Amino acid sequence: MFISRTEFESVLGPLQDLLDEDRRKREHAVLAQSQELEAVGLADASRSSFRLEAPLLQLPCGSFYLASHLLTGEMYSLRQEIKSQLVSSNEQDRITREVAILRSLNETSVQCSLLPRMMRAFQTPDSLYLLFKGKTTCDLSTLLEAGPFSEAGLRFVGACVAHALDILHNDLKLLYRNLMPENIMVLDNGYVTLMDYRLARPDLGACRTLCGSPSYFSPEMVRGEVQGPLCDFWGLGVLLFELSDGELPWGSQANDDMTVLRRIAAHQFGALRLPARVTLSS
């Protein structure tokens, strides 16, 4: 398929004007971020600018910390990716892609605390560090250890995640594909944010990769079909079931991946039963 430049410009206007407008938007975004970093004393921040206050989460190739800025005393969330572990796990392309996606989140016109805001990326000889605005306290799996969520808690988390997915799908054209309690962080103000973008991909109508936790696979993923936004909302449904019941929806006998996949493939609408204490009223 192709379109001639004449036809393109008759519909969208001069190509050079579009390129110039895109360049101006990008330059404006870079300038705005630079001014924001200068205002909070982070323009030249490096690893030595921060003190690690508490570990929050162990990651496959590093850790997530609560860190204080030595100059201002402000608290931030700091993610460490250890370079040797990235190399040994063949994760170099993944982290490059993920950082690019995290930067794209800053460029959306919809600024929302339900999505992470990466302030800076810097590195030492041993590690790559990603600095995020806001103070995270724990992930949802930590809260789930205390027992199933109340109905009010389910509604709140569901609304937060659904709104974040709406922005990813409609404003950024991204599929998240990694919903699970361990990947949803709780901020100090009580809101939750989607922090892990290892499996996020542009929604180009071609994603077919089996990825993430098998218990969260959608039927489309199990059948090898093209994945779209509905896969993420299937994951949201599984997440809410797990938070409401304390267990995944595929039964206590589903203790291996193949059994889980067979049950997902055979799932019929309306077959799952929520805990009796959870209502379906709006």
C-alpha cells in the first residue's frame, strides 16, 4: 500500500508543515521537562544525589526503592536495573524499549498520577537508574497478603486501573499486557499506578506473543490470535477476581500452566462466580 505525496498533502496538508509542527512539540516538551527538573533541583541529579531509604520491591534484574534527594529532602521512587543481570538475561533490548515507553508517557497531553512519571534516567558503571515522581509504598500483592479487598477497595482499584488503561489505549496506542498485583504500585496518597512496562507494545494490530503470567492470559492469547485492548481488560477482570477472593479464578486444582490454559480456553461467559460478599450493582 502507498499514497502519493500529492494525495497525502491534499488530505493532511503540507508534509513539511506537519514535520515542523511535530519538531516544535518535541522541543517544547524537552524544554518544559528541563525547566521542571531545574525547578526541583534535579537538572544534574545522579546516583550520588540520593539516599536509599527503603527497598520496596525486588525486580528480575534489580530493585525498586524509596529514595530521598539529598539537596532538597524530597522523596522519590528509584528503580535500579543491574547491567550484568540485564546482559545475562538478554534483557538489553527490553530495557531500552521500556525506557522509551516510559518517556512517551511524559509526552501525553493527559497528565495522570495513575501512570508513572519518569523524571530522569542516569547510570553508574554497574547499574541503570530510573527516577520517578511520587512516593510509592508497596505493591498490591503486599496488601493482598492481609486478605481479600473490600468491595469499596475493589471499586477504587478497578476505577484507577481502568482509567490508566483508557489513557494507554486511546492516547498512547499502547497495550499493557502485564496486569497482576505485583506490577501495580500503591502511592502514598492511596492511588495506584501501573509501573511495569516490560511487556507493553504499540497497538499495531499485530501482537500475538504469549507473555506475562499464564493465569492472566486472555482467550485471544491462548488461541494465538491478535491481541488488542480487550486483552488488558480481561486482565483487569482477573485482577479484580484475585483481589476479591485472594485466589485466581481457575480453581485450586489448576496448579500447572497447561491446566490453567485449558480452563481459560474453555471459559464461557458468566461461568465464574464472584464471592458472595461482592455485589454486581453499579
